[in-house]
Amino acid sequence: MSGIPVNIPLLNGNEKKYLNECIDTGWISSEGPFVKKFESEFSNYCNQDHGIAVTNGTTALDIAVKALGIGPEDEVIIPSFTIISCASSVIQAGAKPVVVDCLEDTWNMNTSLIEEKITPKTKAIMVVHIYGLTVDMDPILAIAKKHNLMIIEDSAQAHGQEYKGKKCGSFGVVSTFSFYPNKNITTGEGGMILTSDPEIAERCRSLRNLCFMADPRFVHYELGTNARMTNMQAALGCAQLEQIDEKLSLKRKMGKMYTEQLSVLKDKVILPLERTSYCENLYWVYGIVLPKDHPLDAMDIMKKLRDEKVGSRPFFFPIHKQPILNKLGLIDDTPLKNSEWLAKKGFYIPSGIGTTEKQIETVSKVLKRII
Ligand SMILES: *Cc1c(COP(=O)(O)O)cnc(C)c1O
């Protein structure tokens, strides 16, 4: 593609070597040795005991929610400003997602709105770290303890990110990741569930593998799915994990470059926070938000960027306004003003780990001209 795509992955380590190993040895299925290696190295990196590699981050959430025994009559509190996968995992389990709004400055779930949503049916809080900053975990840990709720942590955008020096992915009774090519490390498609509870880990492994029994193998007492990661995907994952520290510092450097180059726009648009009191921005993507009273919407700016061959993406569309969930009556559509504002006025610009400094300069120039 000519122009600057919104994401360019970086595959400059042992990816090719390990993939060749898969081909040379014939180990291409989920039975190959890279799968266990990737599971153990990544769970270790995130300070959890068990890793269960799966086909993608959405499936990781589906399996994680089911493994906790969440089902009909249960409720799970989720942010409205997130990807549909969070709501659909709860719904697929037969439970009801209950949404809360996000904060204006970090775009993460507003923890002060959680307690009023708790009912006797509430079983869990699903936290989602958004766009490079983390959820404020301390209030959530306190609420979860007080009301005896489980924490499901969606860390799909936060590999290696830390909350008060503790790794994201270490907070949930189950924590999930995606390794899609725009994530901090990638396996093409892929995901993982982390837990330190051996029984939950075993349930995840069973749900991932059609709930086969050891013996007799083809008799089933439960329904699972085939969500096994291949040895080829895990080979990429092992290579990517070797370089994760470089990748994270590169992302931070790119984010800071954008903020520096776009600093003249500070009074006109909202740029991402560099840090909060509990974390330093990792800039998973570099998001920009227009003020509420701005005459243009994100869509207008994105169209102008497209005319200049610069890729961009809109922010998430709020869960409580998703047409399918409204139509099925699965969600309370009471307005949530911050999520709705971000959806209308927010967009992100090229933020892939393979995006070059030169491209960042070009994007910044174009954006300054447009705004
Ligand atoms: C990417 C992402 C997912 C879904 O992962 P896939 O691998 O694309 O299915 C889930 N949650 C969040 C927060 C994400 O960013």
C-alpha cells in the first residue's frame, strides 16, 4: 500500500528461524514444543503460574469467562468503552454484561461508578486496560474483595505494561491477551489466558480442546471448542517475547515523539496523558480526541487523513449503543457521556511498532495542517 498504514508489525528477531524449525521438524500443529515454551515463558513474564495459548484474544475471553463458571442469571460489570469481545464473552456464557462509563482523561473504566452497579447477581468485574494506560486497579481490588467478586483482566493492549510496578495480566483470577499484529507482541492471530489457579487452568485447557476426556477420549461430559494455538504461531510468539523490552521502549519513544511534534495542537485537541500517578503511558495506540464543542467529528479528520494517504482508525463504539445488543435487549442503553464523546470525537494515528520516525514526522505534519 502506498501511504502510511495505521499498523506495521516488526518481525526482525528469531521469527524466521523458529518458523523454519517448525517446518524442518514437521511440528506445525498445537502439539509442537513452541506452544508449551511460549505458554510457560509468557506466563512467567506476567507473574502468573499457568498460560493457556489459544487462537485469538476474543476466544481467550470466551474461555476465561466460561472457566469461571459464569452463566445464566449472573452479571459481569464491564466498561462500555471497549471492544465487542468483552460483552460477547459474557453473553456467550449466558450471563448479562452491565456497563460503566469511562474517565475523561485516561479513557479507562471509571472505578467510582462500579459499586452502584453491583447486585446479588454480580459475579465478576472485567477490567480492560485501554490504549496504553492501565485501569486504576487498587479501587477495583478493594471492591472485589469487599463484595467477593472475581476479576477478569483483559490485557490485550497491555503486554508488559505495569500498574504501580506490577505487570498487567497479573491482577486477574483470569487475565487474557491477544497477539493480533497490532498488539505489543504478535503471533499473527493468537491469544492467551493466564491464571495462577490450577483448577481454572485445567478447565481452560479442557474448554480449549473440545473437552476431550483422557479416557474414553470421544465421550464428552461438557461442550468446549477447538481454540488450540499452532506451533507456528507459538514460534512467532517465542521470538517476539525475546524482544519485548525493546518493543515497549520503542512504543514509548514513538508516543513521546508524537506528543512533541503535535505539541502546538495542545489547545485545540486532547493528546494522550504521558503518565498517571500509577502508570506510564505505553501508547499501545496514539489516540487523539477533539473537544466536545469541536465543529468536526473524528470521521471528518479521518477522511482528510485518508486523502493524504495517512491511515487512522476511529475509537471504540460504546457497548451500550451497539445495535445488536440493543435489538436483542441485552444491554441497558442509558446514555454514558464520556464513552459516547470518545466514540464520536476520538481516533488514532499510525502506531505500529514498525512505524518509522520519518513516518511519524510526516503524519504529524499532515495532522497539523489539517487541524
Ligand atoms: C484486540 C483486543 C481483543 C481481541 O483480540 P483478538 O485477538 O483480535 O480477538 C480483546 N480485547 C481488547 C481490549 C483488544 O484490544
